Amino acid sequence: MSRARDFADLAGSADAGGLTGRNLIINGAMQVAQRGTSQTASSYGSLDRFLYNHSGGAGTMSQQTLALGSEQRGSKHFLRIACSTGNDNHGFLHRIEDVRSVSTGKHTLSFDAKGTNPNGGTFTIKVHQDFGTGGSPSADVELAIQTFTVTSSFQTFDFQFDIPSVAGKTLGSNDDDYVQIHISQGADTSTNAWTLDITNIQFEKGETATPFEHRSFGDELAKCQRYYQEVHFKHRYGSSAQAPTGSIHRQASFPTTMRAAPTVDSTGVLTGGAVTINSVTGYTSSMVIEATATGQYNRWVDGTFKAETEL
């Protein structure tokens, strides 16, 4: 069941103050975009924790900002998917870590959305349990598909899902199980352009949508950094002929402990004085840079390392 409601129906109130932590979505107000504000590839690439997912055609997913004084239920940002031609299955995925964290029973998904669509403005919502990889995990469980229809103005929607028990299921051995929410345009064979604008996404236990839980940018960033973070590292290995040569190891701490040992990308990191970065090993709380120095003067590493352990 879904309902489109006016802004006033879900305006925030002081009554929500005691419900902090109820929203299982990270970055639901679309505040954090560590990688950049726009992307075209089907991947994580702009708004944190939202995976752009498409199977063809030209499209973008981006972070947009509302005009001052036009905030939507207190939020100034929204996610936009824009397709310049009719495309199949353009949308986004959001994965909630630990399939057990979404407990058995009724849950409510709510959000604000507007846009245009050649298929009458209709989009689909899929929720499923994924039991991870490695070993012999149980097969995914997909819940009933629901739909909603957008107009050119923001509306607030809510949907109820009955989450089945995980009793008797088997988790994979790689500790990467999750509950996934997938919102997409679905199959479209037309050639018309379309958009979807969405913000204030909330997924919570219970059959009733409560006012959106706003978090500070700092709190939201820290939650996002569990899965992806960028660390600027600058180190000078020596400036005299007596400085050491050969293999050199340096450790840098992460500001937030990560979900698992991350893959660390050093693309674009600058080096000087004949320093070569051989490897970067990620741990949950730090990374270790192994480099070789062959020059005699001004050996240094300077740049941003990107650590990722997304689901």
C-alpha cells in the first residue's frame, strides 16, 4: 500500500526527538558526495551509499541543490537520475549492512519524489534480502514489488514491507550480507527523456512513516566513511644524501573505522625524488604504504588515497 501526501502531513515535529536512530538509510537527505556530484557509469560514483544501476542508454545520477527557501521538508539536496533517451532499468540501489539488522516484521519506506517519465511517471520499488557471498549462502529473498507515480512537484510517499524472518537461513562467509532497496524506472522502450528527483529517504521499523530523521553533515559523513573515505597523505622521506633508500613503509590512520579491510586506490597520488609506490594495504582502521626510494634528495609522497569497502 502507498500514499502520496501533502508536505504538511509529514512536517517534522518535536515528537520525533525521541526516535533518533530509527532511519536505517545512510545519507537519505543526499548531503554527502565524497566522490563527486555527478556520474554516468553504473557504479558508486557520486552520492555516498547510492549505487547507480542501469543496463543501457545515456543517463546520469547527480546531487542537486534546491534554491534557498525551497528546502523539501528541511533538506536542501536531492538525488536526480536523468535519462536523455528511453533506457531500460535505470535506477539506484541502497544496501543496508547486515541482513539481521532489518528485523522481522513490518517496515516502512518513505521519501519525497518528483519527476517526469514517458511511462506515465511510474517507478518501481524492490526490496530483497541478500545473504552474502562465500561458502553456501541461502538464495536471495525478494519481497513484493511496489510502484509509485510522480508529478512535477514533490510528493511524500510511504510503503509498507513485511520483512521475513532469517531463521533457518545461511549467511555467506565473507561478512557482506545486506538488505537492498532498489528504486528504478523499469523497462522502457520509448525514446523520451525522463527524470526522477528524490530525497528524504527513510526505512524504519513499524507500519507508520514518522517525520524524516535529519542528521548533521558530520554525523552522516562518519556513517558514509565506514564504506568509503578519502585520506590525504603527505610525507617527506628525507632531503639529504644521508636519507634512507630502498623499501620504506608508512602508516596512515583512517578517521573512521571501516566495515572491512578496504581496497585502497592511489591513482593520482604524486611522488618525487624517484619514489615509487609499490603497494597500499588497507586495514579497517589504517593503511600501510610501501614505497621504494632510489633518489638521494627530496623524496616525498603527496596525494589523496581512496579507501573503499562498499557492499
